[in-house]
Amino acid sequence: MLDQQKIDMYIMTNAKYFPEDKIFYLKEKLRTMDDEKFSIIATIEMKDPTTLLLISIFLGSLGVDRFMLGDTGMGILKLLTVGCCGILTIVDWFTISKKAKEVNFNKVMSLI
């Protein structure tokens, strides 16, 4: 089991990468793991929601934001249709940060 200080430090450092409503659940899961698994989780590269938002604003019509999230199908659709004539691009401006946080959360959960 991890000590509370390590868990709090991890959450404080990485809170912006996870959905706010799932941080408590993440804390509970981290409490049950050992130091070896925690060191693996601490090295995971997270997708920065702010960076993805900026990329979505400037290159979203080309699907770059979706490719970065690993959503290749939607990335190709946006690339071929110029963001579905801009509609999907505008929708992504409001949802891409949340999607990035969900991707980060799911990545960590898959290793726990």
C-alpha cells in the first residue's frame, strides 16, 4: 500500500489531466496498489487538455486533435471533410479537453 503523502502529491501534480468527478475514485485505486505499480503509473505520458484545445482551435479542421487522442477514424473523417464543414471542429472546441482527460484516466485505469 502506498502512503497518503505519495498519493496526494501525485493527484496534486496531475489533477489537470483527469476528470474532476473521477479523482476521488482514482485516489481510492491508488491506495490499494504497491510501490512498483505506482512507479509505472507515475511515468505515463499524459495528454495535456490545454495543448489539445489549442491544437483543436488551430488544426482541428485537419483532424490533428483527434489523431493525437488516438481517435484515428474521426481524425480521418475530419481531415477528408474539413471538420465536417466546420461543424465537428466547433463541437470539438468545447469537448476536446474533456475527451483528453477521459483518455488519460482510462490509460491509468488500464494499468491499475
